[in-house]
Amino acid sequence: MPLPESEFDYEARLAACARDERQALRDLYVQESPRLLGVAKRLVRDTALAEDIVHEAFIKIWAGAAGFDPARGSARGWMFSVTRHLALNLLRDHGREAPLNDDHHSVADDDGFEAAAHSARIHRCLEQLEPERRHCILYAYVDGYSHAQIASRLDTPLGTVKAWIKRSLNALRECMG
């Protein structure tokens, strides 16, 4: 059963993973796999694919635990970032696949096409943002940084970062509309 986030030490568990302590990976899995699965499902819109992504994410978390740098963000944010990157890579790569012929067309192909089209549209909308605003959005929603961490990283006042993120999300909603 997962603990409240405030009582779970993600960094300590990642450090234990880096020391090859398998129980730490089990603890991380019990704590975060349901939420990571939710993130992956929202992105790929397919339960089986999402489960595969979470499985692959935990393999990457285990293998990359020694490289986790708390100065770059939270341990939990890093785990979410690993999962999101895998899901987005799958969507991007799937969008590049060409169907063999019309005989292989199915509802699943439509879902994959829709996901890839949605992903391409997000990328186009992100490209329309000013660079520092785009960086804020990516730091927050891909890398899992807090507003304060983004402000520090960009050497920009916290209030400015919050305003940029709010306005950028509104612009993205409008663009995606």
C-alpha cells in the first residue's frame, strides 16, 4: 500500500537502487506504479502499451538510479520524467511508421494515428511559444521541476515563471482547441 508522498523518501530509495538493493525498487514500484500507469495511459490511450511503458520505466529507473541528480529536480519528478519520455518516444516513433497497405487498417490504427496527430499538434503548439516560456512548460511537465526550481534554473523571478506557465498553458489550450 502506497504511503503519503510526504512520508516516502524517494531519494533514499533511488540511492538504494544505485547500490543494487532490489527491495528499494519494489518499494518505488508499490509507491508510484499506479500513478505512473495513469500518466502513461493518458498519453498513449492504451492500457497494454501503458503497462509496457511503466515496466520499461522501472527498468530505466533501476539502471539509471546512480545517475539521478537531486540538484536537477526531485526523485519523484525524475521517475515521472522517465515514464513520460518513454511514452512520448513511443508516440513519436509510432507516428513515423507507415502502414503496409489498406488491408491492415483497424480501429487500433485510428487510435495510434490520433495519438500521433495529437502529439504532432502539441509539438507545433509548443514551437509557437517564446523559447523561455516553452522551456518553463517543458521543465514543469516533462522534467517534473517545481516552479521554484524553474525560476532558479532560468534565473528568473518566481512570479514571472508562474505567470509564463499560466499564460503558456492558456496559449497551448487555445492552439490545441
